[in-house]
Amino acid sequence: MIRRGLMTFAALAGCGLASLALAQTPSIFKDADLALGEKLIAEHRCVECHARKVGGDGSAIYRPAGRISSAGFLRGMVEQCNTELNLGLFPEEVTAVGAVLNRDHYRFK
């Protein structure tokens, strides 16, 4: 009986955390496929390109002072990479990559 109650509590708590995370996701990234975004970032070796541009591990490219100030602008920057590098990403793929970057680096709400 106690075990069942703990499992129910854990399930409800998990739902609450998922709901909280969904509520904090910018609407532009709401239905994005995060697994696809992660796959595309790895396939196109984005981290290596960023490291060549800014040095180190490439993470300095994220959140440059005043450059990227909204989720929409973040998605636009991903589209800029897509265009400049001729990656051929579809709009939903650009959104997926932007959603992963938002989740991991920017955290726009």
C-alpha cells in the first residue's frame, strides 16, 4: 500500500515537472522535436564550427552580450547558420535545433 502511494506520488510529481517545463518553453519551440535537434547538431558538427569561430570549446558563442535577446532571434540565428552554410534544413529542423540551444544554453521563457 505504501509502495503504491509512493509510485503514485512519483508519477504525479513527474507530471508536474513536465507541465512546468512545457509552460516555460517559448511558444516558438513548443512542439519542437528535441531529439531531432540534438541529432542535427551532432550531424552538422555545430560545436566544431563554433569552436573554430570563437576558440576553446565553442561555448563562448552562446549569449554574446546583447546579440540574442529572444527565442525568435535565437531561431533566426539558427536559420542564418542554415543559410550561410547551405545546410538545407527544413523550417521544423531549424526550430528543433533552436529548441535544443534554448534548453541547453539560453533558457528563454
